Amino acid sequence: MDDQKLDSDGVSPITLISAKNPPLTEVLQEFWHYRELLYMLTLRRISVRYKQTLVGVTWVLLQPLVAMIIFNIIFGKLIKIPTAGVPYPIFVYAALVLWTLFAEGVNRASGSLIGESQLISKVYFPRLMIPIAAVASAWIDFVVSLFLLLPLTFIYGLRPTWSLGLIPVLMVVTMVLATGIGLFFGALNVRYRDFQYLVPFLMQILFFASPVIFSVEIVPPQFQKWYYLNPMAAVIDGFRFAVTGITPLSGWALAWSMVCGVIFLGLGVLTFQAVEREFADVI
């Protein structure tokens, strides 16, 4: 946190950089002051990601589309997972779109500080902007995938309903969860580099523990309330409902996911601030 003061002649500004954690109001003021930098960091991450690629942003569509085809053959045709009447390609693709937003946000944020080590050690700015810009860059992938998802619903005979209005809410909840978890792991990754290997592994486990390729309906009723302790479970269910207007939606579980988002965000910020003063020394 920097403070602008005047020197002894009362004219020249002096910047004092302190190691203490500032109050929330000062953090928000500083973020507003550096808002253009946040935009530039996000834009740079997007441009670097698809620079010198043959198909560019088309990779955003190909990855979930290929996964949808494979899962449809295995779980839709062979195993025949129950989908509450929704065609399995739409059922799984809707979940993959939201899951990719979450997983990419966490993965990018957790490794963002190491990737920007030279910038952190040379220039002062709010360090929180780096992982937040990393999560924000995943939003573009989500929007691009959404443009394919909505036409697919028409192809499979589904029509839009009022539930589409839930999409922005669920997107925000997902990004808050990704930001909080990404901040937590990103800060720890600066001190313990094991987390750069641990985070992708944990995301892979959470993928199969979340209702991406299957429905919560296959979980025995007596265990469903425990299953919804995973905050992404209700968010994925909610996104399927938003897209199709058919699949079941648990209101209390979705409210729990929102509470978890706030908790994880607070935990992530506190962990980040606790480690932040060491960044320049250990990064």
C-alpha cells in the first residue's frame, strides 16, 4: 500500500510503501486507482494465450466439444446416465462450459504470480490484480463457449425460458469461487512450489467429484445433502437448469454455494495479504 505525502518543503510528493495490511476501504480505493492496469493485464493474458496458434480462439470451442462427443459416446450411449429428459450432449456440454470457467480460473490464478515474477519484483502495484486478471481472462473463454451452447439447444429441440436470466448470476458465483481458491493457492505457490503440481491434480479430482458427466440424481437421497457440500455441485446443476429449464435445481444448495464463494474469497484475500510482503524476496 502506498501513501502520497509531502516532503519538508511542502511541494514534492513522496511515496511511502508500507508492509502492513491496509483496511478494505484503502484496498478498494487503490483498485479503482489502478483499474486501467487490471484491464491491461487481463487483455495481455488473453492475447498471449492465443498468440502464434493456428486456430486461435477456436481452441476454446474444440476442447469442450471434443470432450462432449467422447462423454456422449461413453456415458450417454453406452452407460446411459439419467439426465432428467435432457439430451446428453446438452447435459454434459452445459456442465463442461461452466466447469472450464471454474477450473481455468483456479489454474491460471494459482500460477499467475510465478508467471509475473519479474513484474512483481520491479514495479509497485496492487499484487491482487495479477490473479484477478488471470481469472477474468477465463471469462472470455466462457462467453465464446456460450455462443456454441445456445445454438446446440435449438438443434436438440430445446427452447429458451426465463431461466436463462440465471446465467450471469451463476457465472459471477463461479468466478468468485475461482478467485478465492485461486488467490489461496496462488499465494501458497509463491512460498511452496509444490502447489503448481498439486492444483491441477486437485482440479482433476474435483472434476470427477462434481456432477459434470453425471446427474446428482444417481447419488442416494440420504447422501445428497452431503454431496452438495461441494459448492460447484449446485452451481453446475443451476447452470444446467438455466440453459434447459428442465433439470432439477436445489435452492438451498445454490445459496450454500454463494456463501462458500464469500468464505473462499475472504480466505483467499487474507492468505494473499499474509504472504504478500514476502513476494519480492521469495518469488
